[in-house]
Amino acid sequence: MIAALRAGGLRVRGLLGRLSMYRLILGALGLLAAVALVLSLFELVVPTAIELLATAVVLIAVGCGVDVAAQLVRQRPVRLESTLITALILLFVLRPSVEPAGLLGVALAAAAAALSKHLIAWRGRHILNPAAVGATVVTVVGALLPDAGLSLSAWWVGSPVLAPAVILTGLAVLLRTEKVRLAALFVVVATAVYTVRTVVQLVQFDLAVDLGSVLSSGLLSGPFLFLGAFMLTEPLTLPPRRRQQYLVAVVVAVLAGWSPLIGGISLGQERALLIGNLVAFALAIGSRPGAALRLLGRSAPTPTSHEVVLESARPISFQPGQYLELEVPHRRPDGRGTRREFSIVSAPEELPTVRVSYRDGTSTYKRALTSLEGGAPLRVTGVWGDFTLPRDEGAPLLWVAAGIGITPFVSQLRHLELTDRARDIVLVYVVSTGEELAYRDLLARTGIRVLVWSRDPIEGTPDGWQTETGRLDAAGLAGAVRDIGSRHAYVSGPPALIAGLSPALRSARSVTTDAFAGY
């Protein structure tokens, strides 16, 4: 059952991967706003339709206006997707209004959120969630000016009637960003803390306790589902490692669930998230570079792939097997946007040289990257990932790579070679033809056991390599690697491959995946 669910999730993620993260989130929030608008016509949610429309117009107009002005002043390319996402998040967080004073508060929140991306930033990346900044600013100003009538944060999105739409749209985003477990942890902890706090308060006042109603109120009538799906999991404000992300999720969950009073103002969900952002920044400050790069050159590991050689202006901290996000601004980007994730092919020991590889493609991003000339400036916007070697150097490993999925293993092999270390590794390498065997010399030089699976017969492989013809499936993997139960498995390739191998991988000591939807 679990394997089937995992396989289905990987296939869905492959479909969602055709859209950029920003456009998927924008679409999900737009759909959620449309659902809320329809419900408002039947008075099933708190805001009226005219309040929703008026608030959305002000949020988008002010947010985009301030953001565009800031980008022009800083001589940066104008991009509005992030601002539109922030505006739609604020639509669900603030109290919608048609009153002039209320809309003034909405405008203040939109302006503060847009400015925070430029003023509260480190190496080109914002530190705090912009929507949380905007909601906090207007709430604090409203507390200082209680008679002003500003729209404050209300989190009206926490409604049983909206919960199914929040769950479905949020799940699409979480599957795309691989943050389902992170959001689930946050929601569970936050709901549990909220329940404990509420029960304690009811007991203090000698009131009846209906545990089911309290749990339902926290889960379906509270902000935790929306906060976990659309705000906490924003990649730009998360630390790079999974354990660090779980720590941040628990910190925010406890603070949001308890929401103590500070200076007469409730800590609130948005302030809890900002505290979590600061914790994340402290954890990531040595690992999230936001570094400027320049193109040194390129090569072709196979007839259908490219390796780009870059030089970093400042040191980048990463571990072999992690990936970076590379920004290539260009005119009229398609649905995948101007940023793309790549496994790092080089080893940390090769810094300041950084290498990434990618397959041929027709996307505007790949065309722009392929057309760049030597010396062209680029930017790494972040380094993430847990596809790293286990600390126990004696642990036997099974690597499964499909096509360009070999890249994180190349980084690890180069690291082992440059540090003069050896590990017990079996590599199962799936390719279409012999020409697609990338980094053949490195694989042969390191002496690891290599099993090649290809569509057509392959000749001329290095001595000791084993070749198989046909499609790799779970039975084939189990038959080729008899001691899979003693090995830690790492699989890098399309979601469909990982899903198909799941039955065999269940017997491995552990399984770490690096699924990609084709970049």
C-alpha cells in the first residue's frame, strides 16, 4: 500500500514538474481564490465577493507597483510572479474590506511585503517570508493606531468549507516541492499544541471539554493547513537539509499553535513564521550562497547532454550529491521560468570551479543557457538536498542512475577520488545507447562495480563492467544485485523509474531518492 502511494506520488510529481514552481503555486492560489469567490456568492465564507475583489485589486496593484519600482532602481529584470503569489497569500491572511481605511491597511501590507524582498535580503535572496512581513507590519501599525480602522491579519482562510480546496491545491504544491512530510509534521504539531492550549484554557474556566470539537477547530477552522502548504514550505526561506527543515517546522508549529501574548499583541501565525525564518537563516547562512558566477566553458559528456563549467566569485558550501538552483534571466521565459535545479557534478575540493550537467531540450531556459558565451554572469540562488553519502564509510552502497541522473554520483565519486577514499559501491546505470554513457572514464578509473542496462546492446565497455539489454524493472534489479538487503540504496532518475523499482528497493537497508521530472 505504501509503495503504491509512493509510486503514485512520484508520477504526479513528474506531471507537475512540467510547470515552474512559481507558476504552479500561482495557479494553485488563483484556483483557491476562485473557489473562495464562488463560496462568497453564497455567503459560505466571511468576506463578500466585492470585498474579495477590491482587496485583491489593491494587493496586486500596490504590490506589483512597489516591486517593479524597486527592481528598476536596482537595475534588475522585472519579474512579477513572486509578487503575485505574495498578493494572493495576503488575500487569504488579511481581513478583506471595501472601506477606505481597510484598503489603506491592505495597501500598507502589500507595500511592506514587496519592499521586504529588496531590503531584508542577503546576497540577493530575501530572508523573511514577504507575506508574513506585510501582515506583521499592518498588524503592528493597527495595534499602535487602534482607531485607524486598518485591515489586520484575520486568517479567514481557516474555514471548514474551504479546507478541501486548501488541501487539494496545497497537496499539488507540496508534491511538486517534495515537502509533503514537512507540511504534515507542521500541521500535526501545530494542531496538537493548539489542542493542548485550548483544553488548558477551558479547564481553567471550568468549561466543558469536547476534544473532538477542539481538534476539528484547530485543523479545519484554523490557519495551519494554509500556512503549512503555502508559506512555511517556501524554498527560499528554508534551510538546505531535511533535518534542519523539520526543526524549523516544529519551532513554527509550537509558536503558532500556542500563540502567546507579547506586549499585548498575540504572537500570531505570521510572527511565528518570521521567527522560524530567522532560525532557518541562522542554520543556512553557511550553506546558502546566493553567489555570483561566470561561465568558463562547456563540454559534452554525451551527444545529448552538456556540462557547464562555472567559477564562483565567493566560496560555495555544498556536500557531494546536493543540488543548486541556477538563475538564467532571459526574455519571454516559458512556463518553467528562469530558474532551474541541477545536481552539482563537481566535488567541493574543486572550488571555486562548479560544474553542472543537463540534457538537450527546447525550453527557453535551456536555449538561453546553451547560447551563453564565455564570461557570461550567472547566479546561484541556493544549495539544497539530502542526497549525500552516509557518514559510515564502511556502509555498502547501491547507486541506481538513469541517463543524466548520474550527475550526483559523479560529484560523490570525484570527492572520493580527490580525498583518496574508497567505498563499496555497486552502480546500476540505465541508458538508451552506449553513446549515452556519461563520465565513463571516471567510473572506470574509480574501480566501482558497474552494471549497465540499455535498450540496445553495448560493446566496448571497460573490463569488469556487466551489461544487460532491455528495460530495468524490480525483478531485474533484485536479480542483478543479490545483496541489496545489505546496501543503502540511492536512486537518481525519473519518477517512473523510481516507482517501478520500489518493490526491490524495499529490502534495502535504506532508500534515498533524487527524483527529477526532466529539466
